[in-house]
Amino acid sequence: MSAASCLLTEDQFLCSICLDVFTDPVSIPCGHNFCKDCITEYWSINVQCRCPNCNKRYNKRPELQINTFISEMAAQFRQSAQQKTSSSSSEQQDVEPEVHQMIQKRRLKIQEIKASVQLSNKDADREIAEGVQVFTALKESVERGQAELIKTIKEKQRTTEKQAEDFIKELEQEISDLNKRSSEVDIRPSSYEGAVVRAVAQLEEKLTEKMKNLFKVELKRIRQFAVNLTLDVNTAHPKLILSGSQVKHGDVKKNLPDNPERFDPHTCVLAKQSFSSGRFYYEVQVKGKTDWDVGVVRESINRKGKITANPQNGFWTICLRNGREYYAAASAAVCLSLRSHSIYSFTGCTFTEKLFPYFSPSLNYGGTNAAPLIITAVSHTE
């Protein structure tokens, strides 16, 4: 083993993040090695998991296991380095060039890391540019489609009005002729009304279909920012029942510590994950519920006593009340219609703190609102 270790160079035992000899070394799927604490901390401050060396992305954070072989080799190298340090002064004069060489290697590593950061920044700029380009194209397409739709509707409206005028004239002439002959004929304009209703229904159907297609394009774009969330039991109101990715209201108040981050008396819970930069997207199943609140909040929000959920207080949420009243909790509540797909955007927002996903299943109201809120898994390719 000692003969084999002599053939290895020092940089094979250095972590490229801390630039020191490996401590609890782990290997990731691309083949690069890091200290376990170093790569864990690196991933915790980045929304997407990447390899710091080759920049390879991972949709799911790899499971880390200690590489026992590299760990043993690193321990031997560290022991060898300590023995060299304790050598005589004459040997120390020989070590000085080696130390200088080690310093140079570390400087090269620093340059490599800086180059990797620059590459990451370029990738981010490119993604932003591509996103803006897609959004601009979508906006232009919507505007063109809107102009064409308005033109089509107006043309059909004029045609329908002309047909209606001609039909009315014919009916009035028939009525006049029948009156002259003193005939009792029941004439109803049901055919005309039916024609108008059918024309309007067809226009509404075409409009709805176009908006559905636009919604599908936008939904596919934003799903690439999907994240996996887990509920934070330390923030949950004592009457909430948490099970995996589900939360619902129970009738029994559990005896839990009244820690500062726990909501009380409002029946709310936050996700463990927080976000301070970039974009993120998640979906929640609300089937079978009559009341709920879903959105994001600032880390410093008030969690005790009376809470008014609006952007001024650090809440950006959409809500359902009484099974039919949808609204966005802006400065003044904005009613939402679900006759077609609805998307609401809070604009003019400035975020200086971490944002946490926010969920409130509301009360169960004797079982009428007992269904849970369910955080659903989202595929990036859907």
C-alpha cells in the first residue's frame, strides 16, 4: 500500500471546494470527489444541483456515501505530510520548494473555480435571455391572436346582424300578409334567436380553445422550474395533521411546543425549503375542498395572533372560500374566474428575504372541508 501511495500526487487528495485534503470524501455520479460537508453546503446554496468541476446538472440530489478507499488513502497522505513536517531543519530546506509548488497548485485551483463561476454566470444569462425571448414571442402571439379574434368576431357579428335584419323584414312582411287575410298564425322568432345563440356559442368555443392552447404553452415553460417540497412540522398549527406531502385540519389540538416559528391560532404550515434567488414552481391538489389558501410568504412574517394576508404583510396567496369564491389576496382582493384557465401574477414586488411556500387547508367545518391539501410531484418534461 505504501508503494502504491508514493505513485499518487498531492492534488489527487485535495477537495476542489475547500482546497484541503479530503475529509469524509464522497463520489458523485459524474466521477468527481469532494468532502461530504463541502458538496452538501455547495448544493444547499444553489437551486439546481451541479458538479462544481464539470458543471453537470442533476434533477435530483444524488445520495452521498463515504468513499472508503479514498478516505483511507487521504488519511495515509495526511499522516505522511505530518511526518515530513516533523523532519529536521535540513529536510525543511528541501520542503520549501515543495510548499511553494503546493501554493501554486492551490492558486491554479482558485483560478479553475473562478472560471467555473464565470461559466455558470454565462449559463444563467443565456437562460434568462432564452426565457425573455420565449415570453416576448408568446406575448406577440397573444396580441396577434387577440387582434385576429376581435376582427373575426366583429365580421361574424356584422354578418349575423345583417342576416337578422333580413329575416326580421321577411317575418314582418309575412305578418302583414297574414293580417290582411285575417289568419291566426302563431309566429315565433325562435329560429332567429337560436341562430344568434349558436353563433355566439361557436365564437366562445373558439376563444376558449385558443386560450387553452396558450395556457398549455405557458404551463410547459414554467414547469421546468418545478421543485420538490416537504412540510415543516415545526411551523404547523397544533390542529393540523401532516402525512408525507399532505396536510389537513383535525379536531384535536396536539400538545406541541409553542416555538416562535409555529402558527397559532391560524391553521397554516410552511415548507422546509426556502428560496432567495432564481425561479421555482410547485403544484397543489385541492380536490374536494371548499376553503384553502396557497402561496408564498416572507421568512419574517407574523405567525402569532391576528394575521392579515396581503403583500404589505409579506403574504402572496390565492384563496378559495365557500366552495366557489376564488380570489387573489392582493392589497385589495381580486376575484378570479375559473370559466377558463386563470393565471394571476403579483406585480411590483420586491423581495429582500427568503421566500417559503405557504399552505392553509382551513378548518374542516364539520367534515365538509376535511379533504387534505396535497403537494403533487411535477415532471420537468410534462
